[in-house]
Amino acid sequence: GAGVSQSPSNKVTEKGKDVELRCDPISGHTALYWYRQSLGQGLEFLIYFQGNSAPDKSGLPSDRFSAERTGGSVSTLTIQRTQQEDSAVYLCASSPGTPYTGELFFGEGSRLTVL
Amino acid sequence: AQRVTQPEKLLSVFKGAPVELKCNYSYSGSPELFWYVQYSRQRLQLLLRHISRESIKGFTADLNKGETSFHLKKPFAQEEDSAMYYCALIYDYQLIWGAGTKLIIKP
């Protein structure tokens, strides 16, 4: 595809359930980022991938959050035992990689609502 | 520590009036700064970067190292400028983001 693709675009789940969010970056982009966007909170960094490796997981809020990337392409963010405070828009972004230029290409986001 | 501050959560101006969205940063090295924009129901996208010294959609931003600022300006606001604006600073392999300013242009 021409841009970063995320699915699902909307997810409503019950507290305690697990959810998986998917990101398909621009072909050839080696760097991939997950962010959480909450109203009035800006962008909260979650995790960074370079290829399939995640050298920086420092933003993951708790051990209920995990992410993986396979084939240097698709990434999945998994949230286990969801809580109401997990409700937010989860954004994925990719960039060509090093040297880092600061230009990120974002997906449209996955809006998660935990009831 | 690296930090980006956007002091205004909301800025509302009339169409045709000048706009200035404020951004201040804290960084010990030579900063590289960006403005990103998110229009309603659209994805977040790069608006401009200070290195390019370009004007995009009538917006400009000048890096002021003395004041550690990178304010975004437009002389005459248009209704289509209504959006969420984020200032960001490169740090290592990622961007440090401000909290964002919601700009509303009133007709």
C-alpha cells in the first residue's frame, strides 16, 4: 500500500479481555514506532523497532503490553487483560531508518475503547 | 533532559488574523525541530522542519536558540488551518513531542 495501514480502526472490548492491534508499515521502512494518543495528553511513546528488534521498549506502560515485529514488516501490539485506562488511540508510524531524519509516516490509528 | 513545551492547549483566532503557535524546547545539543499537523479525521503528518527553512501552506517557523523557541506562524489564518498541531524535537532515533495545540479558526 501507499501508506501505513493499521487495523482495526475501532475496537470496543470488555475490561479483562486481550486485544491485538496491527500495523503494516510502508514497504522498505526499517524503523517502526508505536504511540498512544490520549485526549489532551499528546503522543506517548510506547516502543521502537529497528528491523525486527526492539532496542527501546521503555514506553510500554506495564507488562500487560507487548509488541512484536516479523519479517521487518508487520507489527502487532498486544494488550492483555485490558483496563479502562487503556482506552486511547494507538498510532503506528514508520520511517526509512538511519540516518534518522525525523520524518515519520503515520497510520490512521486504532481507537480502543475498554468498557 | 530533553523536553518540548507547547503552553497553549487551545488557540482560537478569527479568519484573516495572524496565528502564532508557541513551542519551547530544552536540549543541550544542536536541535532539529519539526511541526506536525493532524486535521480532523486525517492522519498525523509532517508540516515543516526547521532545517528546510521552508514555508508550507503559508506557515513558517524560525528556530530561536537564544529563546529556545520554534514558534509556528502564519500571517493570515484560514478556516482550513483548524487542526491539532504538534511540535517535536529529534533525540537520537526518535522524536520528543509537545502536548499539542488545538487551533480553531473562527469564520
